[in-house]
Amino acid sequence: MRYMLDTNICIHLIQRQPPEVMARFGQLMRGDVVMSVVTLAELRHGVERNRELKAAADAALGHLLTLIPAISFDTDAAVSYGILAAAIRDRKHDALDRLIAAQAISLGVTLVTNNESDFKDYSGLIVENWINRV
């Protein structure tokens, strides 16, 4: 495992766009990419929120999970969360993003997101943006 995908990148994969995300994902081997169960919870919320598209969204999420496993939040991630929360007390940082960041740090993986500003200032977190790659 090398990468953990943030919710927005998972949504891009479900929508099969933009091309940069699809191309980068296509370069990786199965097992290189995971998502946090926190991301899964956010994606599930999106499925449940739209009753008209629920069946299609549920199927799309199910397919994504066959490609990208959701990793449980464990004791190491909880310890990382406590360290991050104590170091950055800014309440503007979303708690779910902080949980995702903590889990990526505890696993030693790069977090892939298109919302880099949501994850700034987290010591030890490596962030990559597959959309705005230089």
C-alpha cells in the first residue's frame, strides 16, 4: 500500500473523470491504493443522501470497493489523531479530515486529495494531488 485516497478523489474515480486521475490510478497495481473507513463513511453518506440516484450510487460505490479496500481505523491511527489534534487546535480543520490524515500518517502512506488546503499543517503527512500534478 502506497496511497490513501481522500473522498474527493474517490468521487472522481466513480465519475471516471478527470482524465489525470484515471490515468494516475491506472498506473498503479492492485493493493497500492486504499481508502480510510472515514472516507467510506463520507461516500456512504453521499449515497444515502440522494434517494433518486441511490441504486446507481450504491452500485458505483460497491464497484469502487472491489478496487480500493477500506482500511479500518486502528489504535495506531487513534494515537496519530491525538497527536494531530493536540498540535493543531484550529477548529476550522474538519474532524473527519483530521481522522483521515491521522490514519494516513499511521500507515506511512501518501494521502491523495484535490483539497490540499484541508490537510496543510499536519506534521508528517505527505499529500499529493493527482489533478494538479506538476
